[in-house]
Amino acid sequence: MSTLRALARAQAVASGRAQPVATVRHLHLSERPLVVVPLALAGEANAPLAAMVGAAPDEARLLVVPQPRNRDQRFAFAAELAAIVLPYLDEFRDLTEAVPVDRGRDVRHRYVDAPQLLVPNPAGITFLRLFGRSTRFRRTDGDYPVHQSVPLLGRWLTFFAERAEQPGSSALLALTEALTLHWATGQSVVEDLHLPAVLGWLDPPAGLTGAEAAARAEDPAHCPPAGPATDPDFDNRRLAPAIEAYTRAGDDPAARAAAYDELAGLLRDQLAPTWELMWRGVGLLRTLPAGARVAGRWAGDRDAFTAHAEHVDAGGGPQPRRDGAVAAALRLQRLERASTAWAVQRAYDDPLVMAEHRLSGEAFVGEVTLADPARVDDSGKRPVLRPRIQVVTTEPVPMPVGARLYSPQRPAQKATVVFVTPGADGKTEVVLELSGGMGRGLTAPPGSVPEVGERICLTSLSDGFLPGGAFPAPEETPWTHGGPPGTAAAPPDPAPAEDWS
Amino acid sequence: MEDRLARIRGGGPPRRHNARTIAALTGNPGCTRRAVLDSAGADKPALAERLGFPARFGQSRFAITRGNAFEAQVKADGGKELLRLVAERLGVPVPEGATWTDLGADDDRPERSRAALTASGNGPALFDHPLLGLDVAGTRVHLEPDLVAARLAGRFHVVEIKSFPVIDGQADPGKVAAAAIQSAVYVLALRELLAAEGHDPELVSHEVVLVCPRDFANQPVASLLDVRRQLLVLRRQLARMARVEDLLAAVPAGFTVDPAADPATLAAALHEVPARYAPDCLAACELAYFCRHEARGQTGALGRPVREALGGVEEVADVLALAEGSAAPEPGQAEAAALLRAAARLRADALAGQTA
């Protein structure tokens, strides 16, 4: 927790309203995100109980599992969900664009847009991940055949859950996290996991403070939990009798339909408030303009969507239960790089995020007082353009001489610290030598060198290219990491034989 | 001392502890209010209800049914399957058979449990529902765990059967942590029982066997949990509660939380005994909602990381005053005040649209 964000929380407590901690939106928001609000049966291993799904506020579809312990009904639910999710994914598979690769010598194609899933909270992501795990290995033949869409749904849900692990991805978002990335509430991170409470702070009903609205949202009798866990009191008093009534109805069609309606009505009442909150939250996020680097990260999500669609089309297998050594190392590196880039890009896009880094001594803002844009360094073999500028700042400058700094205004340019001279009046003079981002000649194009009087931000955070690590091919996994995985001919990971209760 | 504790809880019988409540004691060891109330055996759920901040620790009957069904399944057939699972997990040869002693059925349980568990003999044996005891704040607490103590290769292992799933070798970390601390309570109690009879307490392993359903089916799978760290924490908190005199020294002489009293009186009485509310309390202590209400306006109520990021200043109002520069920092707050002022200035600049 940075001091700046902590201060925003303190201000939220004092003012009774959530406070902004971002000035732009750092996440991509689809025009038609697929909102999924799942409910699970208590005590079971991720057994779906119900879900409300749809890509627009008036397109809510309610799915219900009348007997959640029944294996066939579980997979019937999966097939129903697949009948919504898979056509939704296909909506994005019409248009592609060409992307140059290999320095323009070749092109590849990617979809111009990609699907986006929204769930209420991180537990919702876990639910989808586990539901994907429980369905992607199911077989459409054999002893317990499932509908052919079920394993496909499982593979896509797994894809989304894996994207959700990657910092900066917007393919699958938990709304509580998306909201608290942009606003600080006056409660703790534990309480921020509760979507109704977060929205209580952000947008309290008339006449209530955020704290009052959040407290009211905690009472399950007043505001049902946002899932996947249900309120135990609801389970015991309402849900259990309704499930029993459905079971008792047996094969009598009329009684069964009546019991089903009763059950569906109960579950709708539990889900509908969260459904409303989801779209209200989406609306709040839409009020923020997107950050400059959001589109670039979304392109990464589109790349991943394209690649997975091609993998599925080409008959590729489901994601393994566990990564091998090489795949795990690759994944870890990819996530680390994404995490670094995510932190840097948010700071570049958003002065309020950069302020957190200014406070921690990773950046400072100052005014350019001297500039020599024509300075040429001819001490080497060839003369090179190396303008110098002097920046005066009132902020601390802990960077040592020789440090490389960058400016969000000119991300392609490097500024090397030459002198740091603390003044008597609390100001610091910093002399920097610039390279890059000024063309190839010995004269800097106008605007490429900061001018006297300009206020610029300089930071040690770099949004530059991070070279990838070199990893061996899977068949060359060293013995220290378990050696090559079995014979290459062996099936990747046989569907684990599981019987269902 | 007993009288004083009885007066605190309002004269009724002390509320009985179980492994769950003892485990919860380790959650926030710095909280005096909780240590005093738990030492006295006060009825915290009733108290919270009376204060208008009822605890929310309901359990769904679906979860209870599923837990019982899984436990019955694992223990079925004289524990044959359980024995195989435990032995294989411990890496010892699966014995031909083991004696199965259910200590849960009769009247004279403490004595019978003691006798059975400390009887000589080294053969493989499973003891179901052993009754164990532990001293908590000077009173003997009886624990009636649903667990099995397994004696294999001459050592005892606590076997805990839980119904949360282990999927691809991973389980919910929160649930595993809760199971670990509860199991540690049983390990401690079992060790004390053996030690009291002159046996080596180390005969009880610090590794407990957790039996859970595997993946999405009902097949049980056994895992080992090392509870040494939990044992340390538990011992420390129990030792602290054993010195209940020290705890009570900080408590006003007439302090009582008789649930029959008027809510305003109760609240006033509780304010006299300092709590140390943290957001984690919400998941562990019945009184948490009351304490949270009381801690409104304190930085600690936002979580310890927030409080630390704010330089350790306790009151939100003080934080904002220091940040605005409208209050002079107290001695020792100079650094925090400078940080807060810088943060407030940067925040205001960025929000006012000063990009750089």
C-alpha cells in the first residue's frame, strides 16, 4: 500500500465517499462485456448452483441447477453456459487485422476485437478457473459422456482464468479489483472484496454516507452476497426447502415445474441485485477516459485470444493440469515482465499513479532552466547528438550520477544524470544528457528536446523492451528440473478418471 | 481469581472452548479485550447480539451434510481405507489391520481416552473421537474432536478429515491454514496427555495428516501438514492467558459484561478494556463488528499496511491534519508529517490536472 493510496483511504473515511486514485482508466472495457455472476453450493467442490449471464443489462439469462449434487445436472448447466459463452466468443471472430512481424518482412493476423468476461470478485475468477478445470477434461464419449460443448467451454474458461493471472490483462476482470484500482474506499482490503460494499462507498444512495451504505450492504438479509458463496441463512431457510420440494416433486411434470419456478425465483432474487451492481460498476468505470497504453495491452489480449482460437481450431489439446518445468519457467517470466510493464505503464499514463513513485523517490518533476539542444559529443569515432538540459526541482533526487532516467512525455528518449547539485533553498539542480528519440541527424527536430520553461517528469521506471530469457526446449529439460517429460509419444495428460458423486 | 472471572462473564457458567475457539485465540494475540473475555469464558456471541452487532458465523446445512457424509465415508469399514491412506502418506508399510477404538460412545470418556491412548503397545491402532483436555486460562477445557489419532510405527499422528477439496494438489490456503491451527490444538493436547503419564510427548508427530476429497470427486486423498509454527504460536498465547492475573491488572475492578445488562452499559464497560481491532478479526472473532464500529476513524481499521503507510499515525483526523499542515506534529511524528504533507501536495497537484 503506497502512502498516496493510504492517504486516499483516509480521505475517503473523512469525507464518507470513495476517493479517486487514478485519473484515467487503466483497463480496457468492452462495449459488450459478458457479465457472469455465479453461485456455488456450499460445502461442495465448486458445484454450480446458479448463474446470471449476459452481455447487456437487459440480456440477463438465469441458469439454475435444481439439484446441485447431481452430476448430470452439473454438466447440463455447463452445456447451457456453453450455449451462451461460445456464441459470444464467436461474435469476435469475424474481422482480423494484419500485424507486421519480423521487422515488416511478414504479417500475422489477429482479431480486431476480443471477448471480455466480468465477474463480481476474485472468488468469481476462482470459480470460473475451477469450473474450467472440472469440465475441460470431460469426454464426449465413454462412460459419462457430456455434451460436446462442455470440454470446449472448459478450455475457454481456463484460457480466461489464465489471462486473469497476467497483470494488465483485461480479458477476465473481477469488478471489485477493477473499481478499487481506480478509487480508494474508506474500508480495508478485506472489506473491499465485497462488491456491494465497494459500490456503497463509490455511489451511496441519497442520504447515506459511504460508510453507512457499506455497512448496510454487509447485511445479507438486506443485500445478498455477490457470490459465489451464498448466505448460510438463505441456504438453511429458503434454498434447502426449495431443493427438497423439487426432489419430492419426482416425475410429476406439473409439480416439478412449480417447484422449479419457486427455486428459480429464489435464486433470481439472490442474483439480480448483484447483476444490477455489476452494470452500475461498469458504468462508473466508463466515466473515466482510457489511459494511453490501455489499447496496447488490450492488443496483447487480442493476440492471446487469436492464438487460443487457432490452437482450438487446429485440434490442439486442453491445457495440462500442471505446467512442465520449461512451461512453468516461461509462464513465470511472462508474468514477471507483464507485472513490471503494468506498473510502469500505469505510471506513464497517469500523473496520479506517477505521484506514488515521486513520493517513493523513483521520479521527480522539475522545470527546465537551461537547454543546449545542439550539443554534439565528438569525443568518440563519430560525432553524436547529445543535448544537455538542466532541470530544477523541489523534490528529492536520490538518483546517482550516471543513472538513466526516462520521461513519460518522451518515452523513446534516455536522460543520463551528469550532475546533481543540491541548492541552499531546498531546490536541486540536475544536469542530464539526452540520447535517442531525436532522429538520426546531428540536429534535434523541434520538440524532441525539452525547452526552457517546460515542466517535465523524470523517472527511473522504464517502459522499454525487456529481453526474454533463453529457455531450453521441453525435451532438453535439465535433470535438475526433472529431466525431459516422458516419451514424446505419450499423450500429454490423460483425462483424469473421476467419478462423480 | 475464579470469582473475578465469573463476575466478568456475568455469573453464568463459562462458555466452553473447542478447538476452533482455541485456534481463534491465536488470531490477534495483542488484543487484551479478547484475551480477557476468552479467559473468563464470556458468551461473546450473545454479547455481540445484545450490543446490536451480531456475529455472522452461520454455517450452511449443505456444508454440514457434506462434511458428515465425507467423514462417514472415510471412516467406514473399520477405518481400513483410512489406515491405507495414512500409512501410504507417511511412507510406512500398510499394516495388515489395526485396532479401531471409538472413544466417543461412553460416559467415562476422559478416563477411557487417557487409558487407551497411554496403554502400552506399539501395534497399529486408530482411535476415533478421543476426548482430550487442555488448560486454557486456568480452567480445564475438554476437546471432543471428530478426529482420529493414528498410531503407526510407534508414533501418533493426528488425522483430520476435512471436506474441502484438494484440486490438482492444491487447496484453499485459508482453509488449510485454519485446519493447521486446529490440528495443532489437538497435537498439543495429545502431547500433554502422554507427558502427564510419563511418556515422551514427542511420540506425537508435529506432522498431521489431512484427509480431503480429491479433485471434484469424493475420493479421499491424504496430505501432510507441518504444524510446528502453529504449535509455537498456540503455546505462547496459552501461556499468556495462563497469566490471567497480569491481564486483569489492566482491567477496571468492576468490569463486567453480563449479557443481561443494558447495551449502553455493556458498550461503556467494553470501552474500558482496550481492543486491537484489525480487519482480520471479522473472520475470527464474534465481537469484531462491535470493535470495528468502535475503531471507526482509526487508521488501524483500514488494515495494518494502511496504517504503516501513513507513518503509524493512529487517527484519521490526525493524518489529515498533518497532511494539510494544520496540526503541529507531536514529538516522533516529524518524519510521518513530512511524508504526509508531501503525499497530500502530490495528490492535490495530480488531481488538479498538473501533469508534470
